Amino acid sequence: MTSTKQHGFSLIEVMVAVLIVAVGILGVAGMQVVSLQQNRDALLRDQALLAGNDILDRMRANPATEYAPIGFADAPAAGFDCITNSCSRDGMRAFDVAQWKCRINPIDDAGQIYPVCDGFGIIQASLPGGRGSIQLDAGVHEITVRWIHDRDGNTTEIKLRTQVGVI
């Protein structure tokens, strides 16, 4: 009786090993995609919070002037340059809101850059499809920053609430 010894691997063993490795690589790639999506969402949320806090700081610096209401669809107002010129409180309000709106998104619905934003040198949106609003209810200002967060056009928003008073 002679015994035969097997040398090497069979084709089935190799195919099973390749299948296991492929499933592992697909799992790692899937985790990478989810990680990239979460990082992008975190970046956009951070940009929205920065924008909301920016206008709140501007409102606190000019407390005797009412900033609300400002709607999502309101275009940034042109004609105010409070960097090189002295401005009244209302002029500073218009300047603050225009810069704020331009930083969120300097592009109108037709895909054109608002002229005032181009004058500020702001030609790139910090938030895709970003829009901002300021509302006042019972002495509480509500700042809302909204942006498009996916390819389907779904939006996300943050809301900040504060009271701004004259000291």
C-alpha cells in the first residue's frame, strides 16, 4: 500500500481564501466611505455653527440695532462699506448681514455671484446651497443656518437662540 501525500493547496481552498479576503476588503472600504461622509457632515455643521456665531457676535457688537427679520430668500444688501467708511448703526446692520449671507453662500438661485459678495472678495460658499435667517420672537433672536447635505437635495439646519440687549 502506497500513500500519496498532497502537495500545495487545492483550487477550492484558494478560492475560499480569496473570497474571505475580498469580503474583508469590501468591509474596510465601506467603513472608509461612511467615515468620509461623517467627516463631511461634521465639517459642514462646523461651518454652519461658525456662521451662526459670527452673526450673533455682530449683533452683540451693535445691540441697539434690530437685525430681525431676515429671511432665507433675502439677498445680501449692497451699498454699504463699513471697513473704509463710517457707518450708522443701520448701515452697520446691512453691512453685517450682507457679509454674513455672502460667507454662507455668495451664489444666487441662478448660479450667479451676488455683486456685493464679489465686492467683498467672497466668491466661494462655505455651505453648499447655504441660506441664513434671523427671526425675533418675544425678545429671543433665532439664527437659522440651512444647507444641502446630500446629492438628493435634502437639507440640514442648525438653530441658535439668544437674547441681545442694550447694556
